[in-house]
Amino acid sequence: MAPEKTPGGPARSGAGKRGNTSSIKHRGPIQLRRERKAEVANADRRLLDQRGPSDWVHTDPWRVLRIQSEFIEGFGALAEVPRAVTVFGSARTADGSTEYAHARELGAALARAGFAVITGGGPGIMEGANRGASENAGYSIGLGIELPFEQGLNEWVDLGINFRYFFARKTMFVKYSQAFICLPGGFGTLDELFEALTLVQTGKITRFPIVLFGSRFWGGLIEWIRTTLVEEGKISAADVDLLHVTDSVEEAVRVVVESQEADEAAALREAAAREEVDEW
């Protein structure tokens, strides 16, 4: 039987099935298929912690080269990734839970809509989203981070990269995604959520939908934003509209699809306007 072709990804046979771990390929920090145990490291702490001997004065300039290499590896590996959506959520969510099932449904629905699925590559919500995409012939991507307590990239990742630095990893999430969907999560999910909100609010990125999936979980945060941040003038009332809250997989995907269609229509209008100027 001829292998199936995934959207924007490599050919694969038996879509939706777990692959053979012997098929793992590595290129530096990049993983192609299957799981690799990340080296226990905390490069961010070594970079940011200035306590102790003054040898950091001599090592930090060299560390810049390692940081540069992470950006180069990430840009190179993800340059040809098709349109994609990043799904965030807790690594502590158990397989078999309702939230895991929702992540899996989201991954599947995004794949069917023609989007690659990007996650942090770990267990829990991330695994569920990667799994849903993989089971539906989608392109499943994991951007991991080397931490002492992480378990490495989950087995449903087709293209995986392990980062040492959070800031390099977060750049990749934003640069190669057309939208973020945030399921219930902890500090990491909140960090990624508010970074995206700040970038949209300040115009660093435009037409970038941010969907909060799970009204019960996110309701308290939305209420606090409305009653505290808006009422005290810390943000404008219009800023609340940057967030879309839903309990529906179909609605979450619809928000993403409509935003993508608006982007494409705007690009066509801009191209037509340039042609008119050139002809004039």
C-alpha cells in the first residue's frame, strides 16, 4: 500500500498508528518522529542566575552562540511548515480525562481543517493534541524544553525540537502559528497566553486569534480582567475582545478558519492595490 502524504509533512503509512521507535532520526536538537529523552539541563537558569563566581562574565559571550544556534535550528526546521495552530495546556492532564479528550478532538479537527498542530511536545494536553492530529493524517509538531522533570517529546510528534531556552522556543510558537488555542493549564500556559495577548495588543502581530477552551476554567480569569483590569483603566474594554472563550471544538476551529480566510482576503486586496499603483 502506498504511504499517505501528510499536509506539509513527510509521507507516512498507517496514519494514526504509533510508529516504530527505531524510526527516530536526529539532527542536532531536532527530532524526526518518535521519542527522544531530553538531556537534563537548565540553560535558562545558567544564563539568568548571576550568583557565584564571576566566570559568567567570560562564558556569557560564548553562550550567545548557543542561543543563536537554537534560533537557526528552529527557523531551519520549521521554515516549510504549512499553516499551523499552537495548542497549549497542562502537562499534568491524564489520558482518559475530559480535557485530554478535548485536546485530542481539537487536534483532529484542526488536522481535518488543513492545519498543522504545534504543541510544547510534552504529555497531557500537548500529547492529546498531537495525537489527534497524528490520528487524522495531520502534521504533528512538538517544541520541547529541556527541564529536569520533563519526560521528553511525546510519541505522537512527527517533527520535534528540544530547546534549551524558553525565549527561543516561544519565538517559534508565535512565528509559525496562525492562532493559539489554550486549554486548562498552569504557569507555562498562562505565560504563553499573556505573551501572545501582549504581542497582539501592541500590534507586534496582527489578526492573531487567541481561543480559551473551557469556560469554567477560564471564566474567573475573564471576570477578573473585566472587573479589575478594565475598570481600573489598566487595559481598554476592547482588549477583552482579543480573547475568544468557548466550550465547543467546532467553534474554536471556526474562529481560526475565519481569521485565516480574513488574512487571505486582506492579502488579495493588498496585492490588487499594489497592481493598481504599478499600472498607474
